[in-house]
Amino acid sequence: MTPRTLAWTGFIAIAAFVLMAASRLTVLDPVENVTLNVTSPVQSVMRSVTRPVADWVNNITDAGALSAENRKLRDDNERLTNDLARAREDAIQQQSAIDLNTVRQAFPNDVFVAASVVSRDTSSVRSIIAINRGTSDGVHEGQIVVSEGRSLVGTITKAFDSYSWITLITDPKSAVSAIVQESRSEGVVAGNYDASLNMEFVGQGAAVKQGDFVLTSGVGGGYPPNIVIGRVATVAKTEQDLFQRVSVDHLASLSNIEYVLVLTSFVPHKLEKP
Amino acid sequence: MRYWTGAAVALALALLQASSMQQFKVVGATPNLLLVLLVSWLVVRGLDDVLPMIAVAGITIGFVGLQTPGLVLLALLPIVGLGLLREMHVIHSDLLLVLALVAAATVAYESIIVASLVATGGGYDVIAALRSAVIPAALVNVIITPPVYVVMRLAKPSSRHNRLAY
């Protein structure tokens, strides 16, 4: 290794650790905001230019599926499924004589901020997107994000002045308290490395079946209740396991989502120890 | 001058990677054109030429690619070790060498991202990470390597540039 190579390697290693430390201390937030301000128009143009190529490649890899039509059908399906889920939930709430006013007090007015997706995480590991709304628009960390069809998309995990990062529900770090609408079984919907969803901690006795709706339960205070996450895709249970293995299909088309709504009226609660 | 060119190419590719490559998701993995280009550049031009590009690309992606700034820089650092392997001339075919190095660099890159995720509390199923993210990413990157490598070879301004070693 030449002295020059050694010097560059040392510089890269030191710069990496210094930048990571500075980012942890939020020192770099203004720089990140300015960078996204400057580069997002360039990124938007690049995305527009490469989209036809991407669609062509994806059509080939999707065995000829027409992705635009597919996207539209998924959006329609998401909206209709959400309406159905909400209607069912209303019926269940009325049947079980839950005072809706109590729910209304916890989640009084749905105030949303519409945003466009401006950037996506570059690794194959994380599921993070950036939107063009930040603290100046009333967007803050912890607020939840839904799709145009009102399905759960994720949580604001970092808010800059005019941009924010959303950790999608499919991210391996995401965990959402959830309930199966039909059986009222509770669990936690967690993201996976392959951008799929699992519902964990569903007891062996719970009557969960394919096609059941999965909604946020509101337990823990991080998410408001009754927001549709998806539908049960598969259920597997073995005698040896404590819990059933439930996989969930998310309703929102997260891989190519372009517009989202940030629920700015919801303030997440942090539960304290009793 | 060539360093400025390399830095400009790295900057443009970092923006392209952040803005567009997610649209090309294949078998659940996003092609990392930037990583493939850096490794191809390493094989064609050598370690000294690729180091400034790693710095520029890593810092840029850190700010526009939604990873913690510095993490991508750290994830690209194993390319230096791979550059030292290249100097040993263990594999004599340049194409085989670049394919092997891209696979190794991708595994190292994605593994560092996974390690950071685990260290900050999440994604503890490392086997699932390997199966669902790291290996598919390596495969996709290996698939896109040959055309990138050929372009790099043809762009090399030296007397050797017309000799494609397969």
C-alpha cells in the first residue's frame, strides 16, 4: 500500500466515523436539508428520464405485466378494500357498544399534509423514503403517514426544515401494534428484509384466517387505532410454536408510491412506566 | 484533471443511484450501479484512481440517499481491501476478477448496512437479511457488471484499452 493510498483510506475511514457521529448529534441536519433542496429537482428529472426504461425493464422482469395498469388497479383495490374494512370496523364498533366519542377524543380531527416522494433509500436492506414536506409544513418526527387510499405507509423518523424521512412499515426496524379485525386478535406487524410484513405474537388459539383485515390497534400510543395495514396472506402454525406465523399483504403499493399523506393532527404518545 | 473527472462521474452516479435505481428493483434487490462502477473502475484503473471517487460518491450518497451520512462511506471502504487483492493477481481473467470483486464488495456493503441496523436496534434476523437482501443484491450487481465493465475498459485512455481480457 502506497503512502497516498494509505492517506486516502485513512481519510475515508475518519470521514465516515466523523459524519456518522455528527449525524447522530443532528449537526448535519441543515446540510442534509440544503442538499435535498438542491438535488431534489435534479433527482426528479433523472427519475422522469429513467422511468420509461425502468418500466420497460420491469415489464420484462414481471413477465409482461403492464405496470401502469397494475398500479392503477392496486390503487383502486386499496381504496375499495379500505372502504370495506372501515365499514366492517364501524359495524363491529357499534356491535360491541364501544363509545366512539372516546375514540374521537383521542383522534379528534384528521388533518393531513399531502407530500410527494422525492428520494428513496439506496440499499436493498432498508425501506426508507423522503418527502418534500418538513417541520415548516407542520411535519414532525413520530407522525404517521398514510397512502392516498388511507392505508398505513409508515412513520416520520426524521424531519428537516423542508424534507422528511419516512420509515416504511416494511422496513426491518418497523413494528406496529395491530389487531385482526375479524377475530380481534392482537399482535405486532413487523417489517422484513424482503419488504414483506409479518404479524408476530398472535397466540395459537387465535382464529386468524387468510383474507382477514389487519388494522392498527392503537396500543402503545405510537399509532392511532383503526388504520388499515393490510390483509392476512398466510397463516401457519405448528404444535411446537408459541405463536402462529401470520404474513400480511400491505394494501398500499409501497415499492412505487409517489404521493403520501402525513397525519399531522395525530400526536404519538410515549407511555411511561407506571 | 482525471481526479476531477472521476469525482464528477461519481457525483452524477450517486445522484442517479439515489433518484432512479429503486425503480429497477429486480428479485427484491436494487442494483447498485455506483458500487459496480467503482469496482469496475478499480479493476481497470487501479486503487489510487478509485479512492477519490469512493470519497465523493460515499459522501454524496450519504446526504441524498437516505442513509446516515458516513455509513455508505464506511460500507464502500472494503473496496480498498479488494483493491489490494487485485494487486495479488490471483485471478488472471479481468472479467472473472471484476465479477468476483463486485460480488464480494456487494456482500460487504450490504452486510455493513445490516450490521448498522442491528446495532441501532432492529432487523435481528441476520439469516433473513442474507437470504432476502444481501445475496439477491450481490446477484443483481453481478448481472449488471459485464456491460459496465466493458464501458469502463473502452473509456480507459491507454494503449491497453482495446484489449479486453476475458
